[in-house]
Amino acid sequence: MTDKALDDLKAIVDRLVPNMWLGLDPVAFARFFGIQLERGNLGPAREAALAFARENGLTMMFSGNKVEFGRADTKRDDDA
């Protein structure tokens, strides 16, 4: 995981509107959070993804072999 990768992801999720979800497959999840989803022990990567979701006002859920980020409310300008 790099700061550049997380900055890229933040730029994408900033564009999410309510009821729009961004799904990360195992390769994308590894790029952003450092571990493949199939490996089972997500510990630190899961915590990093949850922290990212909280920091950016997102909901996060695991769905099959991917992770999805969504936004319940419209992002406010003061959320930046």
C-alpha cells in the first residue's frame, strides 16, 4: 500500500453518490491495502480498509471475493 495508491482511491470514492458502490476485486484490494483477499487472514489489511472507510465517510462490506465501498449520504464539501 502506498500513499499514492490511497490518494488515487480517495479521488475515486469522493465521486460516489448515495446508492453508488465501488467494488474492489482481490487484485485491486491488494494494490490499495496490501494483501490478497483469498489469503484468509486479512487482519492488518482489513483494519486499514475499515480505517479508510471511516476517514472518508464510507460504508464498507465484503461481498463474495470483493470489497465494496459506498456512501449513505452525499459528500459535503466540509468532509474534505
